[in-house]
Amino acid sequence: MGFKWNPFSKSKEPKEPLPLEQYEAADQKKLFGMVSKQEAKLLAIAGTGFLLDSYDLFIINLVTPIISYLYWGGLEGHEDYPSGIRGLVNAGTNIGNILGQLLFGFLGDFFGRQFVYGKEMMVVIIATILLISLPDRLPTPLDKSMWLFTFRVVLGIGIGGDYPMSASITSEQSLVHRRGALLAWIFSNQGWGTLIGCIATLVILACYRTSLEVHNNYHKLDGVWRIQFGIALLPAFLVLIPRMRMKESKQFKDSKNVHAVSEEESNSQMDDLKKNPEKLTPTELAQPEDAAKPTEKRSGSVQVEPRDNSSMTSKEPPSDKTEQQDQEQIKTGSTFIAYFSEWRHLRLLLGAAISWFLLDIAFYGVNLNQSVILNEMGFNSGKNQYRKLQKNAIGNLIIAIAGYVPGYWVSVFLIERMGRKWIQIQGFAICSLLFAVLAGKWHTISTAGRFVCIALAQFFFNFGPNTTSFVYPAEVFPSRVRAFSHGICAACGKAGAILSGLLFNKLTEVIGFDRVLWIFFACMILGIIFSLLLPETAGRDADLIDRLEIAALQEGKHSIIDRSEKWAWWKHGI
């Protein structure tokens, strides 16, 4: 068996009867032969939000040189932006991200997606307005920087809330054989957000060219950075109302009632799986406890249609026996703490969360400080400050076009063919190689060589763990704990981003940029190790697995994983 194409990820179109909600989605005509109307609507609402998130997260990379020049002595000829303050402002949004991801993830599971979705965009709008309202009367550069830091934290809370909510909603409203591609598609809007940030900066600078370059009036830069931040209000207002009107998915409703499944229905499915093992495909066997065909994607719930319709019985009033069973099932996993008290579930959370943490140390270390890196590469030179800012934006634009955006879209088209696990591990591996080359040869490699390595690293970040670390938590956990679990994993990622944002500049001054790259190399190697804890999730239905685990526990079984099968360590995780 080779790993060029992952045999466990191949899934076919649904053939068996589906609930009405999924049937309507599957039966819709594809726009341009790619997505249905329902999928297009979902991609527009959630995807535009991620474009905005990326724009807000990474525009600071292009604003930082302006803030440094405008408020920290550049106008007087003695520019001195302290690395600690710069790192704090750069990390502000990521600090807010952690709060938003945990808060909105918990609320999304507790109150439901419909109640919470859209509230995060309100926070983004309010924070952006306050951010660009920085008063000129604040006396010191430190005061101005603290204003920016404070409202970038608030902005980050809104952006952070979008991660678990959009991921959960997309996962629960997608057909299983298209789920990974749709999640990757939505996340790929981060690439467009970064690209738009570069283009917007070049256009805004061009509009101010006469004032800045001809008249040397660099006080006008005060308007440049406010417009850079303010542009984000447009997509925020566009998606606010559609998000507020988003309906609750049936998958989430059913998953919340997983403990109410009758013993007869659970036993019927388990017996059917035992009697017909030959019907299971490699995709179905590729996951822990995943024993149903990926084509049996229900309305996204644990209420799965059995193959033998005769086993379906009409619902009857619950008896004392079923109430007792419900209580037992609640103990076995219907609460978040109980669910993750079992190692088989906790290892998935650890694998997803720590992989994301290690990734973001390097990913944000590069992206939040790309202007610093370009300066280290000698790419930010110019005859005046206008030319330096312009060249910095062009450098970021080239890297975005050459590596950042293409990496996302290669993931979109290959994630269902190659599988999540292979893409994540090969991304970590290739990025580790690139960081090793840069760290070992930083002082001897040419500027062009450095530039190519950084662009390639951006490509394999996104055709790699930056995409799959977002996809994994949306697929590997059942709906009833999905949003909070995704929030925890994303928050761990942002903790890595904060660590990198706060320490990158200081470490660069103390130990040198090349040694910082060795730290990134180590993070990539550790990322490979923790990724091995995760299963391949292509074709995996976490809600069905959740139900079958409960049924197995009722029969006194701890697990239904067959560890003796070939490649079990890859398919199920170590």
C-alpha cells in the first residue's frame, strides 16, 4: 500500500435512502458543476467571515511599519518601536482569539448554533469601529499602542468565535463525502483575506502617493492605517444578517439527544454490522469505531437509518427501564467532561490541540513578522519611507500569491483524495526541512533563495497542517461536543501564536534569527509525532461512532476498534 493517494479517504455518492434534509442537499443541481445552491450559500456566509478574520489578523503585519514610523519617532528621524510593545500589539488579536474560541465554542454547544451565530460578528464590528477611532489627543506612543492592543483583543474575541461556530455549522450541514473539501474551502478564504490586505495596502498607498512622496507629508500615514483596518467593516456588515438568520442543523439537535436512543435501535445496528462485515469498505474501517458506510450520512445526526427498515419501531413513551438506560448513557459520555474522561477521546483532543499549538508557533511567527523577515532578507530597502512601505507590501503580496493562496486551494482539491492525516504530516515534514535549510544557511543563502524557501514554507503550511488542523476538530468529535472541542483546539493554536508573537522579536535580538528558525524546525518535528495520535477522518461520521460506542458500552465492550487489522496505527491513530 502506498500513501500517494490515501485509499481510506475515497468515498462514493450516497446510494441508500437519506433523511429529507440530506436528500434535498444531495439532489440539488451543482452551480458550475462544483457546489449546490445550499453549499454555495454556506460557503458565502461562513467563507466571507473567514476572509474577514484573516484580513483582520494579518493586516497588522502591514500596519506595524506605519505605526512604528508614525508614533515611535520615525517622523523625527530616530525610529524606536520597542520589540516588547510591538510583540504585544501584534499578539493582541490572538489573545482575544483564545477568549472568543473558548467562550463561543461553549455557548455554541450549550445554547445551540442558531442562538450564537452572528453574535461574534457584532463584536468584530464594534471592535473595528473603536480601533480606528484612536484619539489623536493621547499624549504618548505607549498610550496609542495600548489603545490598539486593547481593541485588537476585543476584535480577536469576535474573530475567535467564528472558528468553532463556522466549523461546526459547516461540518453539520455538509454531506460526509464533501465535508472535508467544504471545510477546507471555507478556511481557504484566509488566503484571500491576506491577499486582499496586500492589494488594499498598495492601493491606499497609491492614493496617498502625492502627499507622502511628493510633499513629504508623512503625517498622512495616520489616515492610511485607519483605512487599512476600516475596510474590514464592509464584509462584516454583509454577513451579519445572514448569520443571524441561520437555522439550527438537525444533526446538532439529534446529537444532543444521543442518550435518548432506544436500546432496540442501537442493538439492531450493531447486529447488522456483525452480520454484514463484508459490506464495509476500507473507508468505513479507517476510523475508530466507525462501522457504517460513509454513504449513510444522515441528516448529520446519530439517528442513523438502519439498513433493515423492519428493525425500526415506533416511538413509545419511555419506561422506567429506558429512563435508567438514559441515565447510564449520560454517564458514559453525554457531558463534555465525561466524554473526554476516556483516553480514546482525550487522545484525539490532545492530538488535534497540540498539533495546532506547535503549528501556530511557526506559522504566526512567520506571518505576523513577515515584514521583519523581509527586512532581514534585505527586501525592505527604499529611498524614502513611502518606497519602503510599498516594497514591504509588494513582498508580502508576492509571498501570498506564490505560496499562501495556492497552498489552500491544493488542499481543497486533494483533501478528499489524499486524506487529512497524510496532508498534515507531509506538510509538517516539508516545512521542517525548509526551516532547517534556512536556519543552517541563513547567512550564506542568497536573498532569492531565502524568499523561495519562505514562499514554499507558506505553501506547505496551507497545503498541510494549517488547513487540516482546522478540519480535524470539526470532523473527529460528535456534534454535541464539537463546537467547544474545536474552540479548545483553536485556542491552543492561538496560545502558540501568542507565544510566538510575544517572543519572536525578543528572541531574534537575543539569539539571532537563524536560531529562531531552529525552534520552528523543532515544532514541526513534534507536530509530526502528535499528528500520529489522530485517525484519518475522511468518510468518518463522528456522530455515528458516538452512538455505536454507547451501544458497545451497553453490551459491556470498551471499544470496537480492531487493532489487529493492517495499518491500524495509521487509520485509528497510535
